[in-house]
Amino acid sequence: MPASAYDEAYYLHACMGHEEWAADPGAPVCGTYCYALQRAALRAGEVVVDIGTGRGELLAAAMQAGAARAVGVEYSEAAVALTHRTLDAHGVDAEVVLADARAVPLPDGVADLVTLLDVVEHLTGDELAGALREARRLLRSGGRIVAHTFPNRLIYDVTYRLQRLAVPGRRRRWPADPRGELERTMHVNEQTRRSLRRALRTAGFADVQVGFGELIHDAIVPEADRRARTLVHRLAAHRPSRPLGRADLWASGRT
């Protein structure tokens, strides 16, 4: 996607956490941003590079959690401007650079932790491969990567599709593709657990772990079809069927 697609309106109305940020850019950071740092076991004094930093909430959270340095990478000028507003509102001394995820203007081995939150699905296969190689270059020996992506592609390609075909009349009532306009336009590389694990391993990461998050996206089916929505929750609740019910993925690895 071109950088122009990620304008201010996208970050203020569609990007994760936009409601909280719009209400107060300096409000305590929570949700996915803090959870990512917890998963990464961020330690005081470490250096964090956040690729696709958006409005910069993760940078503020990292500095407040004791990071020695936090650098955000964005190729959207609108996002860079919003990140400066976030950092000012939180009173933290983090950095943001305007750059492509495949060519970050930072030296080799500068980071202890690289994060990519809701970035993977916006990159084509080749772009993702380049961004992951760059993330590995930025990490020092023993450094970690943590990534989050939505959706787990199976909830659309399997769960939704089979529910739509299984009951007479649903083909007529349910759209062939339940994705919203932004998803259809911007999600050019939705992942499964297997494909995301393969991408990280191909980029050279070790100890790769990919698992499901807690998000259950029952809105993939029409609200009136309550039995279909209930089934999504049941699939998410049980380990064998979890890949068909959980909507997001978390991945980690080491250099």
C-alpha cells in the first residue's frame, strides 16, 4: 500500500486504539501495546524499535516501562506527526523516523527488542520478508522480535465460508466476503499460524513461537444469526478448534 493510504483519518478512525487516543493522546497506554511489552519481557535499560509505530503509543509505553531508548519507524508522514503528539503528551523522550520497514536508518545490532503490531497483514509476502530480515539486522545477539497480526485468515477462509455454505439461505443473506472495505483494501497478506511461523523462520529467527490471541471476531457473521455467532465462540473456547475461532495471532522469535 502507498504511504498516502495511511493518512491522518486512518489513524484517527480505523487504527487500533483510535477511540482512546482521540479522547486523550496522553492517557495511560494499555491494551495490545502494553501486552506486547509484557510478552517480550521488556527489561529496564533495553532498546526497543517499533516498526510501523502508528501513533507511537508503544514507544511511550516502552519508555515508561524503563526502556533506555525507543525508536518508532513509519513511512506515513501523518503517523510521524501523530507520534510526536503522543510523545509530547506523555512527556517521554523517544524517537520516530520516516522510513520504509525494509530499510531502517539505524545501525546493525542496535535493538534488544523489535515489535511489529498489526503491520504484517499490510505487507505483501516479499515486503514482509524484507521487513523481517531488517528486523533481524537491527537486533543484537539474543535480541527478540514480537509481532501481532489480525486476522487469523482461517476465520474467514474456513469458519465463515463453511457456515455460509452449511445452511440453506445463508448464501443469499451473507456476503461472499465479510471483510470491511479497509480490510479488503489494506490487508494484502493475512496470515495463519503456519504461514507466520514459516516467515519468521525463513528470515533467520530461532525459537519461533506463534499462538492465538484472545480476540473473538464474531462480527464476521451477521448479527441476526445468533447461532452462528455462538458457534464462533465455541470454536474459540476449545483447543482443537481454536484455529477456527480465535481471530488474532501473536508471534515471537530470537536472533
